[in-house]
Amino acid sequence: MSLDVIVVGCGGHGREVLGIARAVNAGAHGGPVWRIRGFVDDRPSEVNLKRVQRLEVPYLGSTARLAEQPAGTHLALGIGDPTARRAVDRRLAAYGLPAAALVHPDATVGPDAVHGEGLIAFPGARVTTNVTLGRHVHLNQNSTVAHDCAVGDHVSVNPLGVVSGDCTLGDGVLIGAGAVVLQKLRIGAGAIVGAGACVVRDVPVGAIVKGVPAR
């Protein structure tokens, strides 16, 4: 039986999330997993509304429309920025709707990995063994989270980002595109690792680091 899902956010990230839901349906045996109801967005641009229209999925209106949805309707947060995603997650909690976990057929999540609600694993994402992932973690295209890592809530690992084994990422961390975090390091909550950086030492809470080695 298919489950209803609504994507929150009409921007590029949200439309990519829609693509993952469609890919899950295309690869499913026995019928679609997700019945895609449409998008909600409080401030969609005219450009993004036209792009959504081309995808032949309806724009349902603002997030206030979620109050009208049946209790079993799932939400997929199509919001790339961890801080914004956390804020939206907290605000939408009032509606009591569950979060969808979407793992693209070309992504792999280890059988002993544990994740919270709302995991989004994009094509080519790799999660290996003994990994824990918090709520609404987004693992973008061709990113890697290696063995024995602990990843907090609302973390984003951007395309080609690599988190080596036995690392700890606090809530709301952003790992930039092509960045590498070496093994056994701790990245403090809310920290940002710039694109292409190589992290060789622990990163404090809320810090922004970039470069090779990252400073």
C-alpha cells in the first residue's frame, strides 16, 4: 500500500527530493511506495513554481495546508541548509505528521546503520557499518559516511563530501561539497566545513573552517 508524502520546499533541493521519491517508486516491486501529493512552500518564487509545474506535481500552498492532511501523511523536508531545516522541522512538529525516509535506489545504507526520521540519501550516497544518523540528515550525491560514525540531527553532507571512520558530527553540521573529514575527529554542533576542505583536527562548536588543511 502506498503512503502519502508531501515535499516541503519548492527550491532545487526540494525538487531533487521529489526525484528520489520517484526513483524509489520506479524501483519498487509490487507497486509504488509513495503517493506524491505535491509541494508546500511558504514563499515560493515564481521561477520555482514554474519549475514545479513542469514536473507535473501540484503546488498545494503554504505549510498551513498541512493542518488539513490526514494523520498518516508523511513529510519530506526538501531544504538544503541545516539551520533552516531544523527551524522548519520544529515549526512543523505542531502538525504531528511523520517524516519520510527516502533512500535512492543508487544509495547504500549499511544493514546495521540506525537513522532517525527524515533521512534523505541521494544517488551514490554511501553509509557503511555501525553508523548512527540523527533526525532529518541529508546525504547528498556521492557522499560517504564511513564506519562507526555518529551523526547528529539536521546534518548535511554535500556532494562528494567524505566523513571518515569513527567521526562524530554534532547537530546541524554542514560538510561542504568535496570536503574530507579525517578519521576519529569531532565536528561541533552548527559547524561548517567549507567546500574542498580537508579537516585534520577537531572543529569547535559553531566554527567555520576551510582550506587544506582546514583552519
